[in-house]
Amino acid sequence: MSSHDERIAKMTFASVYPHYITKVEKKGRTVAELQQVIEWLTGYDAKKLQKLIAAKVTFEQFFQEASLHPNAHLITGVICGYRIEEIENPLTQKARYLDKLVDELAKGRKMEKILRVA
């Protein structure tokens, strides 16, 4: 595992979540929309998400318990300088899926596009 992958695995979701909120709210989106995006990707409802935040789970634990959406593989493009579909580490790829969805939300993309509705 590269040090980059290891860093993501050990990072707590609780440490990143406030940044997601700030990012989307700055662009006029809501926490409810952010929640919808996270639930679509992971299957976690608001209550479960709060439990995970309170437990300070790492990204590794966060994605271990998640039921990834069957259309998650449709999330493509570049985030943080990495092409998502070329990321080999499954955990890092899932974390980047989430980053990309938050990014799209902040950029004002329509919800049905973000949620990969056919």
C-alpha cells in the first residue's frame, strides 16, 4: 500500500465531513443534499452517518461497512490530480468517488446527474 493510500485509510471521516459541508454550503447547496449524495454512494442514512462520525471511524472502516451503489463505477473524471477510474487501490478509489460527488454538488451539478440516474 502506498503512503498516499495508507493516509486515506487512516484518516477519520469525522475530520473530513465538516470540510464537505463548508464546501457545498459555500456554493449554495445544503447539508440535506450532501446527505443525499453520501447516502446514494454508501447506503448510510443521516442517523447512521452521525453514529459513524461520533465513533470517529477511519475511511477504511467507513467504506468497509458501506454498501456501495451499483452505479458507483460510473463516477469518472479527475479529482485531486488522479483519474478516478485508474486508481488501483479500492479504498482510495471509493474515497475519491465521494470527493468527486461532493465536488459535483459544490459545482452546482443537477442532482440526477450526480446520482448517475440513467
